[in-house]
Amino acid sequence: MKQPQAIFNKNIFINILKKVKMEISDFIKNFASQFDDTDASMFKAQTRFREELEEWDSLKALSIIAMVDEEYSVIIKGDDIKNCHTIEDLFHIVKSRK
Amino acid sequence: MKYNPFSLENKTVFVTGASSGIGKAIAIECSKMGATLIITGRNEERLKETFNQLEGSNHLQVIADLQKEEQITLLIEQLPLLDGIVHSAGIVTTLPFQFITKEKLEEILSINFIKPTLITQQIIKKKKINSGASIVWISSISGTLCSFFGNSMYSSTKGAINGIVKGMSLDLANKNIRVNSINPGQIETNILSDGVITKEQLHEEVKKYPLKRFGKPEEVAYATIYLLSNASAWITGSHLLIDGGYTLL
């Protein structure tokens, strides 16, 4: 009877670990999920998202700000995005504010 | 020459959201037209700043958070008999639709629409308003004629305002109380100062206005003066558009 409880706790523990340890791969996945028409292969740490992604626009910027707030509880501003070139640049800003 | 059909002399006007932006300009301009003001806002320092800029005497300032029931009750108790109410308190929350939450939706709907509606209802029920009074809502073009990216929650609150203006004006007509809204385009205030929208984006937005600029808070105040004055005595249930031509395109 105690087994399911133990598994449950382990999952919670993994989730907490994930939240504390912010991974670039997760960040890229979260970033990519804001897009509808861009192929997943386009999203890499070094992707210059504002220049390379045809789908990038002001609404995407709003979505990234909202995603960062929802997933990482970090507030970024429009200017933060404007000052980033690559997805990794943004990842470092978010990570530094966690 | 003393002729002035837009005078607000001998009128007592209650303005919410008077500590900044449009509400602040409305309070100041109305005082210049001779009105006695009761102004309210959340920020003590900024409300005082507005209060000190009011012309004439006998004005009243009440610091109140209109989200708190007990503060609303206290505020309404302090109100004298009114000739005008201006609902200018409001917030903007920029969030793409797929990210909206129950909490954020309830918050913006409460601040922009539900609380002002209930405050008005209480004022009328407690008979703190004169026959011939005018109620002015600061609505928007957003949610009534168009919308903006990430603005769905805000739009819904302004759409609700436009709706209740119609119903209220009909129900209050037999008391000779008029209800109208002003629907401005983008006005130069600090309401977007949270930085979600960049200065560059706002600069691009200006270009979409045929008159090539955003509106000034005073320009909304002048329209408010008109709707509060006897010059608009036969106008009720209307929505006055002030948008520099934005919605023409």
C-alpha cells in the first residue's frame, strides 16, 4: 500500500529539481512551443530568433514574456528581448533572475 | 463675455483613478471649469499632487482602494450629493489569450468594470446623486471597435462598460440621470509603463494614427467636461470616440 505513495513523492522531487535546475533544452522547448508554423529544428541555443524566424513578431514577444513568467516565475520586459540575439542570450537573462 | 454652455459651476463631480493619467487630467480640467471635485485614488502622494493642482476650493480627496469593500463603504459615506461621476480608474494587463488566468481575468474585470458598477449602484441607491446628473465611463476603442495583440482581457472589460452604458442609461433615464462613455485610442499616460511593450513598439503604433500622434489626457478631459455639462443634456447611452482617426483605417 505504501509503494504508490513513494513513487508520488519521487515525482514531486524530480519536478522540484527541474524547477531549481533550469536546463537550456527545456527552455528551448518552451520557447519553441510558442510558435505554430516554424519547424522544431529551427530552434537551437544559437538561433538568432528575431532575425532568423519568419514567424517572429510582436505577439510572439508577448507570448515569450508570458511563458517566462508562467514557467519560470521570472518577469522580463520587452527591452530584455530586444537586447537578446539568441535563444541562449534570453536563457541566461531568465536564469540570472531566478 | 460670460457665455459658456460647458460650465461646470455649481456641479459636484466624483472622479476615480484621479492620482494619474486620464483621471488626473479630468479632475484638474473640471476644476478649471468651476466644478467642485471629490477625487479618489490608491496612491496618497500622487493623489495629493492632483489635489494640489485643482483650481478653486472646497474640493475633497479620499485615498481609497476601490477593491476593498470596507473602503468603498467608507468612501460612499463621505460623498456629498453628486452631479457627476467619472469612472477613470483602470488597469491594463498585456497577456496573449492562451496565457490568461482566472485570477488575472477576475482582477482586471473587477477593477475596470465590476467595482465601478457596484459603486455607482450604491451611490444611486443611497440617493447621493441629483436629478440631471451625468455619469461618464472611460471606456476604450479596444474591445468596442477593435483590439490589440495581448489585450483580450482588457478588451473584455471595456466591452462590458459599453454594454452597461446602454442598459444603465435606459434604466436611469426616468431619474434624468445620463450615462455615456468616452472611447479613446492610445493616450499618452504611464499605463503601459510596465515595459512589456517597448518604446520602439509604441513608436511604430503612433504611425497607425492618421493624426500622427497619441492623444493627450487633457483631450479626454475636454470630452468629459462636455458630457458632464448641461450642453450634453440630451445625450445619453452614447459612446464618444476620440482616437485621432485610428479606427477609420
